[in-house]
Amino acid sequence: MLRYLVPFRAAAATTATATFVLEEATIESIHRAFAGGALTSRGLVELYLRRIASLDPALHAVVELDADGALAAADRADAARLLGGARPPLHGIPVLIKDNIAAAGALNATAGSLALVGSRPARDACVVDRLRSAGAVLGTASLSEWCNFRAPGVPAGWSPRGGQGLNPYVPSATTCSSSSGSAIAAAANMVSVTIGTETDGSIMCLSSFNSVVGIKPTVGLTSRAGVIIISPRMDTVG
């Protein structure tokens, strides 16, 4: 099995960061910690990177990390927060995106396939551009190769790039469908927010099987520009 994780050497946690409870953290609780000085965006990214390094070798939720890019974005978010004023809801909060969504820079977009390794996008998908304006793209989440449209009988959550994704609550159970890494990472608290895509069940079924909250927007309400899809009539980003 091949892994393409960008190396990250975590610094020792600060006293403030060490008091923040990462498990089941919500966007609201993270923002409260930001406001109360118990956490910074950089500290949050470092906590998630350490947790990914600890859990992902067993769960196979993450394909690639852009640790340097995420930390730089976190520093910018921390600096902007000091200026005061209203900020977008995801300000300073890192996000994992499914590996079929283009993110310009260090990350590939391969839909889990070795055939597309090295195909680093020239520009962000529309959804990634919107995310970057608020927070940071931490990396790409694993998926069923070609969004589970490869061949009959292939296990859900498997790709040659990411290996076999495992349900974090019941490893012997199926992850259900293609946005496996997005659901696994959220369930295992590797990040508080993930982005997946759905043709038929790849958000809602995964959310149910991995015990996380999933939102499937109406087809057409979220842009699919820069996303590897199966059906223009059915696919949505959520």
C-alpha cells in the first residue's frame, strides 16, 4: 500500500492548547476556545496533525497532507483575528477535502487512483476557493477509487492510494460508500469539518454508518467546478 503523507514534525503543545478537548469538538466550541484564548488556529492545526499521525496508519482516512500550507493559513487566520471584526463561520478552522476535489499547490487530485498521481491542479475547485477564504485546507481524504465507480465487488472505502478505510467504531463494518475518508476523519476527530461528494449515498449512507452528521445539498446548489464526478445530473458536494 502506498501512502503520500507530507511529513510533519509536531512541536510540543502549549499550555493553552493542551487544555482544549479535541474529541467531539464542534465549530462553535472551537470558536469559543479562540475567543477565550484557550486555542489558536495554529494550535488547532497542530492538534489535528498529531491526531492524524496517531490514528491514520490504522484507519486510512487521509491520502495527503499539506501541513506547511495549513499552518501558514492558520497563522494568517490568527493574525486576522487580532484585528477584530466579523469573520466567516469557518475562519481559522482546517478542513479535509475528498481526493476528487482540486486544490492548487502541494496536493494531488486523483480520485484514489495511481493513474492520476502527479496531476496537481493548476487552480482550486470553486468549493476549495471558498474554503480557503475562511480557513485552511489541511489535506485530502481517502475514498473508494473513482468514487466507487470502478468495478463491481470492490470494497467500499478502498483505493490503491489510501488502502482500505476502516469504520472507526466497528472496524469490521463497512464504511458504506465512496466518501469514506471524509466520514472516518470526522468520526475519529482527525478534523472537525470534512468535504465529500455524493452520487448515490456517498454522504448520507456514510454519515449513518460512521456516526457523523452529513449534509447533502440539493444537486446544483454547490459548485462542482474542479471536482471529478460520476453524473452531472446526480453529483453534489457536501
